[in-house]
Amino acid sequence: MSLSLHASHSPGENTSLTMPYTTIYDLAAQPVLNWRSLVLPLALAVAASIIACFTRQNAGRYGLFAFVFITVLVSVVMPYWDRYQLLHKEPRLAEGVITNHWEKEWTKQVNGKKQWYSYESFQVNTVTFGYFRNVVMAGFHHEEMAKIPLHDGLAVRIHYVPEQQMDESSVLNRIVKFELAKP
């Protein structure tokens, strides 16, 4: 009597002999549009509609509607386009432990108002990741309410898309999937 063992794996399952991972961020699983990015343009559209109802026909009504239309269009199309571009590029993989982790938070006075900034950076092997937490953009930028405390020595697997920056000779590695090793 012979006994043969066959391992079967479902698609997407970790078939490597490395440690198992838990996904904490996956761009493909995120909603297409963030409702918070639509609040201001939609409020502007409502305000412009109300103003247009109470103005004379030739008082710049159409210019106001054109401005609102462009604002709403940009606030919807740009985030969607950014997400679409990231999802349709072949991601690279960085797997290992986090090193050189650092973060900085500061405020800046702009036009009499304080603006809060937060930046985080780390390396996995030789790949450097860095992002502003408070900038709404496609990809992982660690702004979620339940932040995972990242630190040196944390085992991770990161799928990322390198983007050449137009104003510099640097590359921004945008994270499309972030996985933590299970303890």
C-alpha cells in the first residue's frame, strides 16, 4: 500500500516556504473614491447652484457652473486615474525586515492657519519607502485610524510600484499591498 501526499493551494494563497503573512493594506480592496475627498467639491456645487438661482441670467452664472464642474471633475477623475495607473502596473516585491524607520510630525503656519504634516520612511532590504500620511493619494500612506506601529525589525512583505519623479532624479516607491508577518 502506497500513500502519496499532494498539497493543493488555492489561487492567491502563500505557497512559499516562508512565514505566513496578514494583509493590512491592499489597494485593490480599497473603495474607488474616498468620500472625504468629495465633501468640499460637492458642497461647492451646492453653494454655486444656490447662488446661480438668485443671480441674474448674465451675471456670470455659466462661468460659475463651469468652475464648479471642473472642480468636481478634477476631484473625482484625478484620484480614480491615480488608482487605475497603480493597479495596472506590474508591482515589484520587497520582503524582509524593516530597517532605518523614522517618522516626523510638524505644523506649518500658512496664511494664518496651522497645517499639520506627518512623514514616515523606512527600508526593506535596499528598497526605501516614504510617504506623507496626511496626503490623500492612492496607495498605502498609513493614515488609517488604526495605525500599525511600524518599527525596525518588523518582518513585512511589500508589493510596490516605483515611480520616477518628474522634478527630480529620485524614485517614489508607492505601496499597493502591505503584509505583516504573523507572529
